Amino acid sequence: MKTVRTRFAPSPTGSLHIGSARSALFSWLLAKHHGGKFILRIEDTDQKRYVENAVEEFIEMLAWLGIHHDEGPDIGGEFGPYYQSQRLELYQKWAKWLVENDKAYYAYDTPEELEQINQERRAKKLPPGYDGRHRDLTDEQRAAYEAEGRTPVIRFKMRREGTTQVHDLVQGDVEFRNNTLQDIVLLKSDGFPTYHLAHVIDDHFMEITHVTRSNEWLPSLPIHINLWNAFGWEIPAYAHLPVLLNPNGKGKLSKRHVGTKNESGEQILVLVKEYKEAGYLPEALVNFLTNIGWNFGDEREIFTVQEAIQRFDLSGVNPANSAYPIEKLDWINGIYIREHTSIERLAELLREPLQKAGLKVDDEVLLKVTPLVQTRITKLNDVVELAGFFFHETFIPPAKEDIIQKKMDAASTIKLLEATLPRLEALETWTTDAMLQDMDALATELALKRGQVFGALRVAVTGQKISTPTFETMEILGKDESLKRIRLAIDILKG
Ligand code: GLU
């Protein structure tokens, strides 16, 4: 049996899109399921669209997601180079081979002449394209064009009769009529290949067994099949993956949505780096993406990537474009934070959003705060709002109206807080349990609700209405600091 080899072949034209990451993920799962290899190839033949640092970012984001390639531009491999721009001679050699074997030809048309052809086609209500007028030039005609100083492109002699049939592992049997196909350009006049030529040659020489790519390429598939046949090479399996639909349900989730908002006014996240910055865990994101268009079975939505590898199968991929259930991501992320992340790792992960918010993180405090946060956040960034106050250099006191509890006024809240002081002072052990019991008893004595007592203390010691739980927080802050803050709250109430 041949080793399964799949690839992710992005063009470095910008940041890694979440849909591309999902294609990469499926391609990787397929390879790993079969104990095979996953290759990263950079399709950088369109120099005009090249974006600086795009490759570095792809590699960084794939690594963050845990989608590790076995061969690629950064780590090499026996089928390199993995940048198409470094493989130009190979494309030129095989384009020439096609010409020599009467499967392709030199075409000398100028841009103006091509425009002229298009105009004529438009007049006849034909789609734009090339009419093949240089297919059968004589040697003399070619020499004459060369003498004029024209540099030719190489065009494919497309088979126009009959149909092309392919079995796609996701889309099923597909059939195309060849009379709609064109003599496409394979090699441009500057010696650079087009996608059509380059990827077929690379997939052949890199011994790719399964070409997994977005179904946006499905209309080009007959061109590629004809090209494979012209070379006489064994055609790999094709699997055209569904694309993600924009959460508003209108069309594909595309780069155009970067920076836009959905109907509820939330930012639509499109790039992998945006998900990272928003505080999602890579494992949760991978679990979420694996669920879109593929089903683990047993109605399970939460599973490890190892479990997904064991089960992954292209026949389970839904061919239809996938709705994007973004609302599920927070739910999954919360589960990963609560149930699949150790305190040490979570503390490590929480450091970044805290620091980004300009806070100075004390490791010891962070480690104590983490278990309190773990059960209460859905995204890592939520830590800033919930527990950022632990890391403020100086305490930010609460507003008067925030300290006053429901159905109470300033005077009764002052009385309540004043009653807490001697009791808290008298506590021998400064633990959550001791405080909880004592303050519970106080609430009964004062005929107040627990929530009123706990709530006033919470705002007093944290400065905010939403925070980590009151007594756990007071335990971490320590007795002196907690009492000081309660006294300050009383002063604030007294105005
Ligand atoms: N470079 C192509 C793209 O980014 C890759 C398509 C393929 O996987 O063959 O769309």
C-alpha cells in the first residue's frame, strides 16, 4: 500500500482564513488517520499578490492549532523545494514536454488581440475565452512572431469532445462536458506557471495521493483531469471540501467579512489569528471545526483530536457547503477551559490577555485566581473583566451606587458593612468557609438576604459588581487588605 500523502497548498496572499484552516485540518486528519504524511506547499507563483510574512503566519497559526506538517518550507523534506517559486524550471521543462508531445502549443497573441477576441465572443454571446487560433501555427508563422519580438505563452490543447468523468471522494461522481473547456494558459510569457500546471506537476512529483481542497476548485477539475491524462500520470484521488458559509447565512465566509459585524453587533471572526486574539483555545477551535461538515458519530460533539484521527473518513464529509454554527464555539471553548485544561496550563494561557490589558501579572496570585476563573469564563479574555482587579497596581474603588444593594439604601448598607467588620476581624482562620459561615449567620441576624451581604462585600473588596466569588477573593486578597477595602467602602457611602 502506498503511503497516504495529503497537502495544504495556500497562496501567501494574506492571513490564514478560518475556512482554509478547516481544509488544512481535514487534509491533515485524513493523512494521520492513514498513518500518512501531511505536506505544506506554498503556491507563490502570483508575485503580484504576495504578502510579506504570510508564510510565517501560516506556519505559526497551523502550529498553534496543532496541525503539524511533516514536510514544508520551514522543515524541508525529500520532495522539496516547497515554494513553487523555487520550482520554475520543473514547470518550464514539463510545459515544453507537453508542446513537444503535441499536447500544448505556443501562442503569441498580444493583450490587445486577446481583448479583440473577447469582444468578438461577447458579440456572439459567448463567455470570455480563447478561440485556439494559434493551435496549429506553422514553423514559419511562429518564426515571424518571434522576429517581431513577441514572447509566447504555452497553452493547453484542450480536448473538446466528449465528457470528463471523475469520482470525487466528497462530491461523488461528477461529469463535465468538454466543449465548454478552453485552451488555458499553462506557462505565462514571464516563465511562471499558472495554478493549473503547477499544482498538477507538484501533486505528481510530491506523490500526493489525495488532493483535498475547497470546492471552489470543482469547476476547474475537468481541466486538471485532462492535464493529468496529457501527462499520462496516475491521477490522485480528489476530494472537494465544502466551504463555510458566513454566519449571517448569506454566501461564503470570505475575507470581505474581516472587520464586519453580525446582526447582533458582534464582530465576525474570519482569520485564525482573530480567534486566537479573542481568547479561544486551539483544541476547542479544532474540535469546533472538525464538527462542521463532518460528524464524529454517536452524537458526540466533544472529542480529542486523537479520537477524531481514529475516526476521520472523507465519506463522512457532507458535500454541501456548511452553515457556520459560531454560537457553538463559546460553548465548546468553555468546556475545554473547565474540563480539559489543567490549572497550570490555564494560568499560563490567562497571562497573555491580562498582560495585553496592561496588567502586571504576579505568578503566585495568578495561580490562586485561576481555579476561580476556570469555571466562570468561556473565553480566555473574559479573565480581564472578571479578575483583572487582582492585578491592578492600586485599588480602583467602587462607585457609591454600586455598593448599595437591592432594596437597600446608603444608610442600611453602611450599617451592614459596619456589622461585618468586627466579625471578620475576629475570625481566627481567614478561609472561605469560615467567612461564608459567619457572614451567612450575620445575614440571618440582620434579617437580610445572603445576596445583599455577600453582594455589598463583593463590590467593596473588588470594586466591581461582577467578579470572582466574594469569599474566595477575600481569602486571596488577605485579611488586612480586605478589611481596608471594606472600611473604604463605608467611607465612600458616607460620602
Ligand atoms: N493555492 C490554492 C489556493 O490557495 C490551492 C488550491 C489547492 O489546494 O490546490 O486556493
